[in-house]
Amino acid sequence: SGQSKSAGISPIDRAHRKWLANRTFCPEDIARLDHKAQAADGSDIRFDIFIRLEPGAEALLADTLDCLGQQILTSWQLDVVTTLPAPAGISDVACVGWHTVATMEESKSVIDTLADQRGLPWNIEIPAGTWLDPLYLWRLAHEIQLKPETVAFFVDDDCHDENGDRFNPRFKPGVNEARLRTSDLAGP
């Protein structure tokens, strides 16, 4: 048809793709980043990440595990709550906990209990299949160091297809109460 592949892409998607194409990770720069972050009281900033894994979404979990393995900041714990039995060898992975429940309706109470027991101030729930930018946790820790009184973050996000092409960015420049009430800014 002679039209370019990007002819049907929105201007915001086009700008987002251009920004992504121009963004590179330089190993020298990454080596200079602090791979552990400390709060004002000297304690490590740690993140507890939770996934409610529905049966059939195991491949999506694998994608998320791959992306977590690429995080610059390594002080995280992932807890998977699911009706599925634990896969062989998962208990040998120190930063991954597997919690089998009878029904998915129990998952919220299990997540709440785990969060309460650990007492970590930073808890993140993501769906299986989430791809986090390699600097995601590092950036959150940096912001926590700058503003220790912060109690929550909401972040930009986008979607990706099976080829890894990213699209439909949702930029959140600040808190807009009206938009929060009418949009899915908090996640899926």
C-alpha cells in the first residue's frame, strides 16, 4: 500500500518510540550507579513485589522474572501468590517466594499478611507479564532518598506486544484528581 509502518501510529506513540530508540544503557554509566540504596536512617531500601499468578500465565511470569533479573537495584523480594504448585527448584531462589492458595480469592489476604509480617515500607503489586525498566527500582530508591516523607508513587507505564514493541504510553506528570477518578492510572 506504500504507507509507512508508522502511518497509523498516534503522535504520542511516535514520540515515545523515538525516545526509546534514542535511549541506550552505557555499561560505564551503569557501573557508576549505586546498586544498593539506603534510607536516611541507614537501612537498605528494599522492595517487596507481589504477583497474583493466574493459571495459564506462567509464561508471563517468566517474562517478569527476566526483567527483575536486569534491575540495577538488587534489593527486592518477589512473592508469587497462586493456586499452582511451586515449580521444581523455586525454593532455591532466595529472592522469590511461592505461596500456593486454594483459591485466588485468598490472594489479597496472603499478600496483606506477607506485607504486614515483613514490615517493609515499599510494596509493589504488578501483574504477571510486567516489564520493568532496568532503572525502575533504582529510580524509586533515588526518589525515596530525596524525599523520605513520600508514602506512595505512581509511575508512567506503557504496553508491549509479543515482539517487545512498546506502545500506548501513559504519562503521569502529576496528581490530577479529576483524571485519577476517570482513568486507570493505578494499573491494570
